[in-house]
Amino acid sequence: MNERGLTRREVCALLAASVVLPTPPTHAANTQEHGMTTRRIGGSEESVPVIGMGSSNTFDVGDSSAERSPLREVLQAFAAGGGTVIDTSPMYGRAESVLGDLIDELHLRPKFWLATKVWTRGQSEGLRQIETSMRRLRTSTLELVQIHNLLDWREHVPTLRNLKQSGKIRYTGITHYRADAHESLLQVLGAERFDWVQVNYSLGEREAESRLLPYCAEHHIAVLANRPFADGGLFDKTRGKPLPPWAAEINCESWAQFFLRYACSHPAVTCAIPATAKPAHMTDNVAAGRMPLPDARQRARMAEYFAAL
């Protein structure tokens, strides 16, 4: 991709990807009452909304009302918009504890689908950390535990497998946030079976489209898309610039929705997890999940427009 936009060859390649990567029956899109698009988790019968919530750099706050009140409103807006998937990590400071407190206070645990990570070395320390995460999140079970950034993954696989068999966790996963780790992720996925992969994917970081996302689609592995705003870089590029005149055709009312709808409309992506500490931004984010999502031709148009900015 260059500053002039996509070449004819690149557009054709993206359109071709929609042929070899159809949404499989076990990952089909549908809607809930609130209009949020949902996708099935890999080969399971369970679906989750396509817009979730990350917590890095947003929920690591203190105990004061001034710090926590906006985050309480963020969670309320997330739930009101149909969001369920919340991703966190012991790496994110106090985020797990703050989430646990606020979710408990709002009585929203039955509504939410909680994912955290193990980020340490050694089996015993890994188990201890997962148990600590459960206490902080005020829950006895977790929907998903992921091995964070591939750290000591061989040591943690038996622990995750045992926790899944015992019913303490429902799904296992592995993560990274950099494109230069995609090859390592593919190697790990070839060696071990995981239910989920979390990877960086956005209009500014499209490397996963080449091999990783097709692999996940082929092997029915669910995908969490982190960094859907490329750590704010997408907004830097579009600041002061208008949405395309055809934005209404793809149900986009803001640049945030433009970026999120591109990320979550890839057939292999199950859920995108933007992070925000602002209730108004959360309301905007969850609106990006409404049906219908952009199709392959619209996605190519979106990518070309963004590249030409």
C-alpha cells in the first residue's frame, strides 16, 4: 500500500480474499435485539458481539470517585449498546481490580464476557497469577484466559488445559500486539490448539490479512482484534479531514466507526476491542457494530480511501 492508495492488484487481492475466506457457518454473523452484530466463537455454538472493550491505559486508576465515575459510565454505556466482551490483563496495573469493583457494584457480571491473560514465567506462578486475576475480577470462572505476548507459552498450556477441563475457564487463547510476532503466533498455532488468538489489526496495521487471519478462519480459531485504532495513529492521520462522502452507505457517522467497522468486518475477526475512558466515545464505539457490516467491495473502498489521505 502506498500514499496513492491501493493498486488494482491489491484491490483484486482483497476482493479475492472474500472468496477464499467466506464467513463459515460456525462463525456466522447475526444480530441481537439491540442491533449489534454478533459472530460465533470458532467452532462453538456461542456468539459474541463484534465490538468489545479493552482496558489497557484506561482502567488503571485509583479509588477516588473522580477517577472511577467516568469508568462506571463507560461500562454502563458498553452494556447499553450491547457490548459484552471485556479484555484485561495483570499487565495493565490496577485494571483487573477496578473492573472487578465496578462490575460488581453495577451487578453486571452476568452480562459480561470476561477475558484476561497470564503474563509470567513458570507453571506454578502462572496458576497463582490466574487465581489472583479471578479474585481481582470478583469471579470464580472466566470466559477466556490468554497467554500474553507468547510469554513462556509451553509452560502455561497444561495449566490452561486443566482449568478448561475443570470448568474454571471456558476458552484458551494466545496473544501479541506486534506484526513482527505474527510468524511466531503461526508457529505456536501449528503446535498447539487454542480457541482464540488476539492480534493487532486495523486499517493502519493490516499485516494479519496476509497469513494469520486466513489461518484462523481455516482452522476455526476465534480472533480478538487489538489496537483497532493503531494506538491512536489512525486519528492522527484523519484529524481535521472529512469522512468520505459515501460514509452513510457503510453506516459510518464518525472516524472511530469507520476504523472499527473495517476491523470487525473482516470475515475472520470475531470481536474488536477498542479501549476508552470516555462514555461518549464508548457510545460511539458500540454503534460501530450495527448491521450490516461492510462487504468485501466496501472494505476495499475504505482501505483505498484511507491510504490516499
